[in-house]
Amino acid sequence: MKFSKEAALGAVIGLSLVLSGCDKSEKEPELDQPDGKTTPVKQSASILPYLNIQEQPAKIALPFCETKNCINVDIQTLYTADPWMNHWIEKQQAKVIQDQIGLKQDMSLQQAMNAYVKKSDAWQAQLQLNQAYELSLYTRIPYQRNQYVLLQIGIDSRQENISVHERYYFFVADRQQQKMLTPLDIIDPKQQLLMDKIIQTAYEKWLKDNNHEVQQQAPKKLYWGQAEWFFDQEGIGLHYRSHDISKDAKQLDIYLTKEQTQQVLKAEVYRNMF
């Protein structure tokens, strides 16, 4: 139950939409990175040191299993030279695990894993034939520039006879400020109307590509201030998973061109990110 660790490559040109068929197999937004490797942070007096990223299994405890039908969990994480970054990565992993079972609480990775195991146990207790949950979580940093780090978490799972493959989550951190950034943190307040116009135009086009039921259920306007977003050397983009907007909707990724990105971002953010 592993998804590919290699980023989908390709230049992001113009405003485009990448749409997947359904939530059970979601696509990864294309991040323009020629060699598929983590971009090193440029060295200067004002730049933070290298993260020195290492991939390792997460340090979590799982219950001892005496039966054949045991929960199957594989959590792969990243350890860096930045203690704050390590803590932040674990917090995002905890959010992702909780999202698989409908929780939104402030938990550690171990607490989230305990909640996941408890949910699996409850499912198995309902019926003898019910299978234990399966979860594979992989973590990577596909892009970073100066203090800005893009974190990508992918999920493969099987829960209550429903399989999910390659469901992706994106988070951006500012290492200097030691905080996670939302779109509202990086967009120039004077350019929010322009940003909204770009987003709503893409959203309207996306809605037309969905079926009538989705069009009826989906909101008329897409709210983007707290949306998941990502960046590469060309610009920024917003990511909405299939179930984020409407139950049976397609995945939506909105890419801004380099020119649009420069227009809407705060000047200091753009200078350090691109």
C-alpha cells in the first residue's frame, strides 16, 4: 500500500485545472522541479541552515495483536536538523490521520494513532467479519525556498471496506517565524479581490466539469483563505481534495501563473519565495 515517492514533473504554465475521477484515487498536483529532489536552501547570512532531511519510520507505539486480523499501519516520516520543524511535521501528520476518521482535535502523532486504532477496534467489534483498518502514510518535502518549506503527506488506506489511494495533503511552513502559513498570510490585502477573481473563475470552470448533483450541492462561491496551498519555482496553487467541496466532486487544483503569483503575493513573500 505505497504510493510513488517521486513528484509528478512538468512546467506549470497558465491557469490550469488538474481534475481526478473520484476520492478513491486522487492525483498529485504537479510541482515544477526539474530533478525531482528537494531544492537546497540558498546560503546567506539571513538564511536558515540546511534541514538535513532523513526519511525514517515514525516513532509510534502500536498495540500488541494476538489475532490474525490485526490493524496494518505504516507511518513514514521525516526527521530534520530543525527541532521545531520535526514537531510541526508530526502535528500535520496527526491532523491527516484524524481526517481519515472524522476528527479535528489538537493531538500528538501518538494520540492520533491511538484514536485511529480505537476506531478500527470499534469497527471490528460490530461484526466478526469486519476487517481491521489499514493505513500507509508517507511524508516528503518536495520543495523549499529560503525559510519556506512545502510539506506533502500522502495516504493509502482501507477502512470499513472503502479503499483510498494517493490522497494528498499540503502544508507550508515559515521556518523563520515558526508558523504554518495560510493563503491569507501571504496574499497582499490590496490584492485579495484579484485573488478571489482568479479563484472563482477557475472554480466556475471546474463546476461545469462535474455532474448536475455536484453542481447543486457545491457552494456557489469557493472560500480560499484557509485552503491548502503549495508552491514551486513558477508560482502558487490551491489544493482541494475530492470530498472537500462536495461528496462526489472531482479533485480541484488551481494553479496561478508566475505573473499572477507576483501580482497577488506580498512583496516580501514573493521576493523570498521566488
